[in-house]
Amino acid sequence: MPKKVIVGVVAFHDTSGNIEPRSIHWTDQKVYEIDRVLDSRRAASLKVGGIGTRYTVRIRGRETYLFHEEEKWFVEGRE
């Protein structure tokens, strides 16, 4: 069963209040640079629960979801 994985994120905040994530920092100290943000919208994680802003991001050529829920960032992790 997938689980919610809380991650650190470095993000750019502009003067209009928009947030653009730039990199994801895992608990094991690995850092993944986000190549591109493809989409952002308010949405729920249907796999692990939680609701917030869902970013569709491309990292190393692969698309994945990154969620910003209140003051925390998370991804849908594997078992």
C-alpha cells in the first residue's frame, strides 16, 4: 500500500504569492532537482489521502506528483 512521504522542498515564492518548487530533499539526504513544473492545481491524493496543491513535476525525465498540504510537502511513496 502506498504511503505519504513527507519531504523537504526548496521553492521560489514570487510577489504574487505563487510557489514554484525547485528541488525535493528526501530524508536520506538525496536531492532531486525538478526539471520542470508541468501543472499545479488544488487536488486530493487518491492513493494516500490529503488535499492541497498538487504539482505535476518532471524529474530526470519522469513525471510525478508533489503535494503541498498546509505547511508540509509530500509525495506518494511506495510500500
